[in-house]
Amino acid sequence: MLNDILHAFGTIADPMCLSMLVFGVIFGTVIGALPGLGTAVAITICIPFTLKMGSGPAIALLLGVYASSIYGGSISAVLLNTPGTPQSACTGMEGYPMARAGKAREALGWVTMSSVMGGLISCAVLVVAAPSLAALSVKYGGPLEICALICMGLACITSLSEGSHVKGILMGVAGLFLATIGNDPQTGEMRFTFGSQNLISGIDLMPVVVGVFPLAELFFRVYESFAQKAPKAIQCSGMKLPSWSDWKVKGRITNLLRSSLMGCGLGILPGTGATAATFIAYSSAKRISPNGKNFGKGEPDGLIAAESSTNAVSGGALVPTLAMGIPGEPVMALMLATLTLHGITPGVRLMADNPDIVYATFILLIMANLSLIPAAWFCIRGFGKIIAFPTAILLGLIVICSLIGVYLPRGNMFDVWMTLAIGVVAFFMRITSFPVAPLLIGYVLSNQLEYRMSQVCIYLGGGSLLDYTLDHPVAIALFVVAIILLVLPFFRKDSSDWECRTDIDVM
Amino acid sequence: MANRGNILLGGIFLAIGLILLKVAYEPHEMLFADPNALHIMTYPKILIYIWIIGSVFYAFGKKDCSTWDDFKKSKFQLLKVLLCIAFYAITFEYLGLFISTLLFLLVFFWVMNYRNRLTVPVALLCASITWISFEKLLGIPMPRPFFLDLF
């Protein structure tokens, strides 16, 4: 193990790796601070640049962007009252009143420190939980168990589709189906190609990702520009980090630990994501905190709960992705896909086959969280300029990076046209409130699910499925959890309440 | 309760599902697989059945509250942006990265009403940065302009 950790340090000591991490953190903070763009778009823009890099710098860039873009959204929530990302909505509820009261520097200080602390606590959980979970998966990871695990990941589709679960299921099935087009992974026989040569190798991941996120977002921003007026920012030239005496106020450290662990735990569970974690942690803190009555009026306890839980999700969400190859949220599906493009297959074998990559990921995530403080200084000082950046230039660059990213992996123009088609469909789905995240999760998990199902059939050898299942109690338990996860949101009374308040679609 | 929009969209989904189901039921021989392996159409069939059931639930389920007012206001702008990207995709293949990016940005800025004395220099700068980053620094092979092959 010590050897692996030393090897991981060797990987990240590369100047290219460190510079990519720094660039990723700054870029992620800036993109996160721009309302509407968010983590998925920031990561998608970076993917083409990673294709020619080694795996170390590529992971550094993506982790830097991932950790910082969540935080970046909070800056616009405090100074603009427009959360840059959906998960920053609670931060806006506390941070904006504080900024309005002339305490913008203090609010940003609390936001930054809580984010960093939440992120670091989640890194600690990741370091402990991922190897243990991987070891358990190796022990109990038969095809039926993996099938059940994937079903658990898919069951989160209903929780990602607040408002209409049927819409979520339809989009998830669409994603699962898209992945079946082309060559069958086992026999090489063709399915649903309708005679098209271009469809023989299937629909690549990049057209799906780029169509669903950056391109649909571009159309949505053009659409929104006719519906909304540009918000006005509160001027602020820096931040004031909270002192130790500020932290010592009764209940604050407990609040930080509770909210971070809550965020981390909810991040591990598939489908809950940072938005749900934030609202749950925020409402718990409101109930428990001695200053609960001041929530909504600019209370630091509220900021601590919201920010630490949001950033703690990053480490938590990486646990099932790295240990089992099951992404619980769309951003993790993107990370998973990019790692696969680099020849790294997250899952039960990752710990055994590439332990240096796993440890490098842990170290890079810790470093990314620590880099948030200098990135915050940079971003807050230039925030006025960032939001004044002409939308046309920004969107133009997003289109260029996205389409080049689609063209690069296969050098095929068909992929570019497919992206455009998926982007238009995803845009219409978004304005009709069909959640697009289940489509991506379905697409990423589909091939694995079919492969494992086929393995189960071969193992059965014509025997009874019931008997085979009864011999696998772990799989039964996982299937039961999957069914509960799938069905529970249908019975949850007005579960969309807390998310609707943000008026932002959960991407 | 159900409204016309739901029934129309649900109907379209249902039609897509039925067409795919028809394709899935066409005979497909399993030439290379283990005799016990899952048939190549079994998994898609399961998905299509779930899709069809979901479509019916959607068509006759909770009323969809989506409004199209903002879309009506922005539809021409959206169409212009879409055509702009399509124009980029076409020119990218024949004119190469630099020229197509420059042309795309000029047209896109014009469509997005970004028209001032900086428009051309910004487009030129962005196209140059893109070209240098992808073709020179990352060394990624891109389509060559067709006229270079003429000489």
C-alpha cells in the first residue's frame, strides 16, 4: 500500500499534472460562477483537451474542475442571488441577505471555508470507504450482484426526476436503449442500425454527453434570454475568512461535521446528488441550530450547512464510481466515461489493477479542495468582469470546444450531426420538464447491465432463475433496495417542494 | 387530468415504441453466442416494453404544465443559432479548423447581436487560439481545407 501511495505521489509530482490541477480549479470556479453553466458543462468542455494527455494530468484537470465548479456556483449565489449551480440555492438564501447587509466579504469567507472543510471531510471518507467497498465488491461481485447494483444505480432515476417520475423513467429507458444501437457487445451482431453504416459501431458517448449538456444548455440560454432579465451583482473585492473565535460559537463545528457527513453519505447513495444533500443538510441545521430562527436572514450556520454538505458530496459520489463503476449522478457518469477513454475502467478491479491511479485520485481531490482558497481570491476579485464577459463569445467557445470534442475520438462527422440532433431533442425535453440526467445514466450503465444479464443466463445453463437468485442473498438485498429506491419517490408526499423553490432544473 | 399535449406526445412515444418493437421481433439469428446466452433482442425488447408502458402512463397521467410562450418568442433566434452550428459542421469538414471557426464565430456573433469594433478581432483571436491549441500544441489531426489539396 505504501508503495502504491508513493507511486501515486510520483504520478502527481509531474509539473503537467499540477498545472492542470491549478488550471482546472480556476477554470471550474469561473465556469461555476457563471449562472446556468454548472459542473457538467465545465467538465464536458475540458474533455477534448484531456484526450491527448496522460491519465494523471487528465484526472487532475477533471477533479479540479469538478471540485471547484460546485464551489464557483456559490459566489454568484452570494453576490448575484442567482445560484450558478442548482446546489448553491441554499447558499443564496443565506449569503445574499448577508451581502445585502454589507457583509459580502464575511459571507464569502464562510462559504469558502465551509466548502474547503466539507470537501476535505469527504476526502477522508472516500479514502476509507472506497477501498473497503471495492474489497466487498470483489468478495460478493458475481454477475447477479453486479446486475442488482446496476439496478440500484438505475433506480435513482426516479429521484433525479422530481415532478414527474414517469418522465424520468422514460428518459432513463431512452438512455438504456440508445446504448443498444449498433454492434452487440458479445456476439458482434447488428441491432437497430436501419442499414446505416455509421450506426454499426453504435452511438458514441461523446455525442450523447455534448448533446445533452453543453449544446442543450446553449439553446436553453438563447431561449432564456427572451424570458429573463440580467441580474445585477453586489460589488465585492475580496473575502474575510472566519477566525477561530467565529468557529467557536456554540454548535458551529458540530454543524460543519454533521452537514459534511450528511453530504458525504447522500453522495454515496446513488441518485440523491448535491442538490438534495444541500437542502436536507440545510433544513436539519435550521431545526437543530441555536440560531435556527435567523435562517434566511443571513445566518452563518445556514451557510456552513449548505456549503459543507454540497462540497462533501464530491468525495461521497466518487466512492461508488471508483469502487464499483456505478455513477450515482450525471457528473459522475461523465467522469466515468472520461476515465474509460483513458483506458482506466472504474469498478471492482480498479483497486487491484491500478491502485496508483486510485491513490492519485484521492491526493488530487484533497489538493483540489485546498486550492479553492487561492482560486476564490482570484475569482471574487474578478467576479464583476466574469459576469460581464460577453455571452456570445462564451457560447461561441462552448460550441467550438464541444463539437471538436465530439469529432476527435473517432474523426467522424456523423458524430457531429448526431450531437446536433441529440442537442435539439434534449433542449425540447428540458423545456417540457423531462429530466435529461437519467438519459445519460441509463446510457452509461446499459452495456454493463446487458453483459451481466447475459452472464447470469450462461451461468444458469437453462436452470431456474428463482433457485439461482435464492442462492445469492446479497443480490436479493440489493434488488430489494433498488425496488425501494425506485418506488419510494412515487409515495413521497410533495417531495419536489424543496427543489421547486430554486426554480432551476436539476441537470 | 390528461390533456391534449400529453396525449399527443405520449402517442408519439408509443408509436416510436411500437416501431422499435416490430424491428425487435424481426428474426435475428444468434450466430456466434453461447446457446444459453441472452438473445441479442431480449434486452432491447424488455426496454421497449417498459417504454411503451411509460408512454401510456404519460399520455393519460398527470397534466403537463409546460408553456410554450417563451419558446414562441425565441423560436427564430433558436433557429438561427441552430443553422449557425449546422453551418459550422459543414464548413469544418471542407474548410478546416481555422477558417471554419473564424467564419462560424463571425456569423454567430452577428446572430447573437454581438456587433461592435471588437467583433472581428475577437473572432480572429479565438479562431487562432483554437487552431494553435488543437492542431499545433495537442497535435490533433483535423480536416484539411479542400483548396490545399488542389495545388
